[in-house]
Amino acid sequence: MLSFSHLKRPQQGMGTCRVARPETYIKCLGTVDSHRLAAYRAYSSLVLAGLGCVLLLLLMLVAYGALGLAMLCSTGMTMAKKLHVAALMASGVALYASSYVPYHIMRVLNMEAR
């Protein structure tokens, strides 16, 4: 959830914004305010990126690897069906990685830029 802070003066270095009433300026703080940023940085980068992305990706790779190994040892499937299942599993991992890895990288970079 976003929180906002009403500023008493314009932000420094934000360009040439001129308004007659500076008390109307609002600064978006994101999910945490400035005095709690150090604690949130550790939580955001280590816990969310580590557990939310890396751990899930590793679990998915292990589970799909075990499934692929069991499928390769199976004698009841033709090679065409095995390749089809392998392509579906690889596309699932690629879709997860292409969706969530950039999100977590940008989240960590955004947190470091603050």
C-alpha cells in the first residue's frame, strides 16, 4: 500500500515545478518511509527476492528435473510425447523466469536507488 507525505516545500532537484501553494506537493513514499528504509531494504532484497524468486525457481527446477528424469525412464511413452512434455516443462520454467526475475531485479534496484 502506498503512503503519502504532504511536503511543506517543493522537493530539491526535481526540476522547475512552480505552484503558488507549495503545501499541496505530495511525495510518494512507496511502501516505506525514509527512516525505516534500512530495515525494509534487508527485508525487500533478501527475503522477498530470495524466497519469492530464487527459492521458488530452484524448487521448480528440482521438481521439473525429477519429473523429466522419471519421464525419460518411462517405457510407456513415445519419444515424441516425451519431447512434447519436456517442451511444456521448459516453457513453464522460462515463463516463470522471464516474468519474475526482472520484477525482483527492478525491485532491488529501485530500493537501492532510494
